[in-house]
Amino acid sequence: MELILWRHADADEDEEDLSRKLSAKGHRQVAWVASWLQQRLPTRYIVYTSPAERAKETAVALGVETKVTKRLAPGAAVADVLELVDWPNRTGSVAVVVGHQPTLGRVAAYLMAGVENDLSIRKGGLWWIARRDREGKPNVVVRAVISPDVL
């Protein structure tokens, strides 16, 4: 299984939290990262997104159907995210999760170290994490860490 944790891009600050839309900077960030992802994603993958407008706008940039779920709303628990994507049981698939800090950073930390620590993922940035079996043992590897300001 491969899991892409994509934090929503930069958003305007002048609205109620779930209604906040991407800023002009956020739209640029999304375009860069979506283009990078589209060149690397397999033909089949699933995209889950928070119901927050800024997250939905981020996810839609991939140009595929997205599944909006309250389980990814701001303040979601690590366990909710892992259960949603069926980590680590789902095999041979890629799931893209578009959500928020600190949840996504905590998921990345948990998958890498087994502990829910605060790990920062920049707005518009992503962590691509894969789980594989090596010599009969589970192994978690980081495939990529992308920040939109370096693309």
C-alpha cells in the first residue's frame, strides 16, 4: 500500500473555517504539486478529502473523482485516517489523503516511528509513504517529501 498525505494549499483567512477557499498563492501551489503527482501516480488511485473547501479545491486539481469525508475534517484523529484508508491491510493500491495539520503530520510520524508526534507538513506539501514486506517483515519507506516552494 502507498499513502500520500497532501496538506491543503494556502487559503484565505477571512471566512468561517470550513468555508475558506484557496488563495491565489494556494492555487499556484496546487497546480505545481498536482502536476508533479500526475506524472508519478499510477493509472488507478483513490482520493479522499476533508469537507473543508480549501481541501476540496486542492484535491480536485488531480482531475479525478474525490471522496469527501468528515473523517478528515480539521482535528481528525490519526486512527480515523488509517482506518479510512485501511492501512496497512489494503494491498497494491495508492490512496491520496487531502487534509490538515496537525493530523497529517501526526499520521506521517506515526507511520515512520510508531508514535504520534507533531511533524510539520507545509501548506500544499505532501509525504508519500509506502508499506512493503521485506524478507517477510513489514517495512515502511518514504518515497517522497514535496514542498510546493521547491517545484
